[in-house]
Amino acid sequence: MNIDKIKQLLQERKYKDVISIIDINKAQIDLENVELLIYYTEASLALGEYESRFIDKAIALLRPTNDIGSFALAKYLKARLEIISGELLSAQENLNESYVYYKRLDDLRGMARASNLLSYIAFQQGNYITFDEHSQRSIYYYKKLKLNDKIGMVLLNQCLAQFRRGNFKKTNLILNEVRLNFIQYLTDDNLYNLYHISILKNCLIDNLISCKEQLELTNQLSKDLKREVFRQHEITALYYYYKKDFNKSEEIALKGLDLAEKIASQSTLISQIKRLLGDVYIKLNDYTKAEKYASEALLVAEKINERVEIAACYRIFGQVEMHKKNKTKAKDWFEQACQLFAKIQSNYELAVTRYLSAESGLYTKAEQSALLYPALDYFKSEEITAYIEKIEKVLNNLTTDIAPIVRKQTDRFACPKIITKNKQMHRLLDYAKQTSVMNDTILITGDTGTGKELFAQYIHYHSNRKGQLVTVNAATIPETMFESELFGYEKGAFTGANKSKPGKFELANGGTLFLDEIGELPLNMQAKLLRVLEEKKVERLGGIAKKDINVKIIAATNKNLKEFSEKNIFRSDLYFRLQVFEIALPPLCDRLEDIEPLVSYFLEEYGFDVEQNREKVTKLADIFETSRWNGNIRELENELKRLYLLSEKSIDQMLKIYAPIQNATHREKLADALEKTNWNRREAARLLNVSESSVRRWIEKYNLHEPINIDNI
């Protein structure tokens, strides 16, 4: 049999011709023509036939040989079949083995193909960091080979991953790049992918006219590709779902389910289409069928660890339990869905779930606000207007029903004074107050000196928790003492443990544990902390029993934990567990309007009569505005205190010492930056390393005027 001719037909994508040439049932397959088994499987896969017995025989024949090239390809094809049948763990093992053999041969195309499939597995499991690594590696190899069709294919996979994360702006960027530079190289299966991603995106932003146009384009593509034809049914059902024609959506989804059952009964095809049917039946108020299909979808999704679908099924169960009036169960399902969506960074689905949770009637008004604020932030960032309008309407109708515990004046952690005129800070304070009543963890981020500990105190004060606020600074605890400090120890647990001692978690029981500088926590302790957060139980060092704890966790850091997690410096699962609600504090240079009230506040704390010297205090604050304040409020306070003592508590002396150094120089720097950038405020701000709003305020302060361009008159 002419092997070269078969290879040529495969390269030309003439898969039916390959099948007709290789009469697999009559061929005498032995080691000499084992390639026929491989090429037959490859052609069958392309046509949507998923039988594994031929590739299994090929692997068995090749295993004892030195033909590692054929063995690598056979393992790769076996992995493709396992992915379709939902055996993702086994597929991952086969792909890793395939990649190693391809690397030995320096086979760039083989390494690229294996990397691309590994990225697909990571994508299905919601492991987007791993997905990015494999995907970028695949593109690197394909670029070296100058295979534009394959580069376009991988870019579309990246596009779908960004879509699943809810990063629609990035989705658009990649789609535009593919359309501009690669569309002419795409084969029908990848064109299906291109149009389907466009349809999904347009459905979510309510652009149904564009959806219909894209659907018509897909109808012109090949119908020999079974998976793509199934996908067409799924996407069309979704189109009618967003069009609110739920009966039509049900009809088409059921046809898609029939196709999926014939293709692969335990695959992502099944979990996705059954979960979609669950959502459809929720809209049709058929909660029995919604629960049935979501349960069946969950069985498959859990088997293959398809976490996006698992969380989506939890959300359906929440709605079903609401219908049954099982409020406790409903709330638990919604919270599980939110936690999993947050963990895998599925931002759109998380925001939608928070909105549905807030609208469910399960939460207090304060809890509703806490759920809706981050959802609104997300929808605004991606400009999804339909949800923005819905959420703003709900928030406008909400009035807080928090009744804070009246704490004693001697309480060490009474409500702290947070001095600000800044609109963003006021919004963050409101958000902090709302999230304080939730049981979820809060991550406070911001540069050193921005007030993270004050915010933690503020959250604890408004949390209605009767227990105390316990603070742990991870940067100050020796690594060998972390476990005993956090979890406590029993008498005799180690040398010198003469008596039992409770850890910080136990001391904070019923209250709040503030984990400051969480980015400094050693990796081995990160795993133990994660376990405590998940189990809500703590075991002392040397103990034999776990104790239940009810602690609200607030963590804070000036590090970029997302970047740390991507570099494996910080556990990604712990990061996602901590940042269920995140409060990012702005630096002082982005809230310069706060400098005067802060200066006034600190001077009053020192005993200075601010009101009698208001004009001079304002003048001093104006001068302070011209500094960068890299150390933020802490640096401002320290500098003001130093200046106050140095000037013997005289405001006039303070001005004499500080003013000559700053004012004229700062005006000149601003004017110079504006001149260099042709009065482009944004570029001038970049040169000065400040915010654009600061530049605009300073222009007004120094009464600077943009020169008139005579040529434009």
C-alpha cells in the first residue's frame, strides 16, 4: 500500500479518500504496516468517528520498538480519542508522554500539537494559567514552522479561553487579529470555531442581529464534521435562549443532545448541552426537568473535572431549591457556585451568579449590596450594558439594613477614622461596609501606607461579629513558628511546650482574623491555611482532634498575588480562595484631594489649632500635593510630624522650611512636561508619574493656559 500517497491525502485533508484506500477490516496489520492503523485513526477522527481499537493495537505493536516517532503520534491520537470520551486524566498522561518523545526527535510540529491538546485539557478544567503556558508554547513552535493555519487555530483557542474567563475585550482583540491576519488560512473546522465564538460573544452583549448573520455563515460550511455540526446545534439553541424563544431553544438543544450521545456519551459535549437544557427549563418553569438535566450534566462534568460546568450546575440547583422554597439549600448552592467561579476566574459567570443570588431573596439588603457591587464593577469594565442597568436599578432601591453592634468606647478596635474626600475611597468604604456582613474572605490590596489595616478594622467593626479582631503579620513571624502561631499547640507538642496554647484562629473564633502581609506566607503554610479555610476546622500542633471555627478572614498584601501565583511563588488556589471580595486601595498620588484633610487631621492630633490657621494649613497642604508620596499616607504623616517638631510647632516655620524647596520647581516641572507633550494631559501625567486628574488639578492651581496655535485659527 502506498504510504506516501496516504500521507499526501492526509495533508490535503481528503479524509474520506484515506478511509477508502485503507480497508482496515481486510488489511493484514503487523509491525511492518502499523502506520495504516495510525493514519486510519487520524482520518476517522477528522470525520467524527471515534473508535479506539485500531490505535490501541498500534500502540501495543509499537511499544517494544525504537520507532518513537510513530509511537508519539499514536499516543497523541489516543489522547484525542480520550478527550472526546471524557477521559481527561489519561489523555493528559498520554500527551505528556507524546510530547517527551517528540522533543527527543526535535519534532516541532509534534510538540506543538501535543502542547495544544494539553492546553485544551487545562481549559476544560478551568486551569487557565496552565492553559496559557501550553498554548503559548504551541504558538511558539507553529511560528517557527510558519504554519499560519495552525497559529490561527491556537489563537482561536486562546480567544475561547478569554471568553470563558469573561474577558470580552481581550476576546475581541484576538478575534480581530485572527480576522485580519489568519482567516484566509483557516479550515472549515476552525472557521466554525471563529463564527461560534463571535456568536457567543454577541449573545452575551445582546447583539442578536450579528448573531444571526454569523449563524448564516456557519451554514455554508462542511456538514461532514460531526463535532462542529453538534456545536452548531448548541450555539443555535443558545441564540434562541438569549432571544427569549425558550421553546425553540429546547427543540434545537434536544436535537444537539441526540448528536452528542452518538458522538461521545461521556464527554464535554454531553455536560455542556445538558447544562444548557437545565438553564432552558428554568426559564420554562419546568424545575423537574431542569434538575434532571443539570444532575446528569454534573455527573459527566465531575468525572472529567470540567469546573465551569460544575459551577453552572450548582447555580441551576440553587434556582431549583429556591422554587422548592428550600432557602438554606438554595443559598448553599449559590455560594458554592460563586466560590468555584471565583476560583477558576470565570468572571462573567461569577458576576451573573452574584446578580442571580442577590435577586433570589435569600440575602439581607447589605448582603445583596455586597454581591452586586463587584458584579457591577465587572459589567462596567466589560461594558455589558444590560446587566449594568439591571444592577444599578436594584442598588438604587436598596437601603442598608445593617444594625452594627454598639461597641464600647474602650473597645480597642472601635470604628477607625478614615479621612477622605475621594469619591473612589468613599465607594470602597461603602463596599467594605456591605461585604463586612458576608462570611466570605476579603483581600485588601494596595501599596505600603495606603491604610490596609485601618480598612480591616473598619470591616470588622461593621461585621456584627461579637468576637475580637486578631491580627497576624506574616512578615514578622519566623518560618518555624507559623504553624504554632496560627493553629496553637498542645502541651508537650515540642521542646519547651510546657502548657497548651490556642492559636490565632481560635482566639479570633466568632470574630475576625486579619492576615497582614499574606504574600510573605511560606508555601508549606499556604497549603495548611487553605485546608483550614476549606474545612473551617483547626487542629493544634500535637493535637488529635479538630475544632470547629467561625472566623471571618481578611487578608492584606502590597504584593501582586496574581503575578506571584502565575510564577508559583504563591498558591493559585489559595489566592482565588482569598480574593472572593477584593478591595484595591489607591495610592495617595491618585487621591490628592485627601492631602489637605489628612494634614489638618494629623496637625489636630498633634494639638495644633487648625481652624485658627486654616489659610496657612491649606497653603502647606498645597505644597505637599506636589510630592510623589511613594510611602503614601504613612510617609505623609511621618514627614509632617518631622516638619512640625523641626519647626517648633510653628506653621510659619513649616512653610519657610518646606515651601521654597517645592513650589516653583513643581510649577516648572509641570509646565515643561506639558510643553514636551504638546499639552497632552495623559502623556504629561505619564512623564510626571502621576494620575491625569492630578495634572488637571495642578494646571488649574498654577493658572496655566494652553498656548493658542495660530495655524489653527
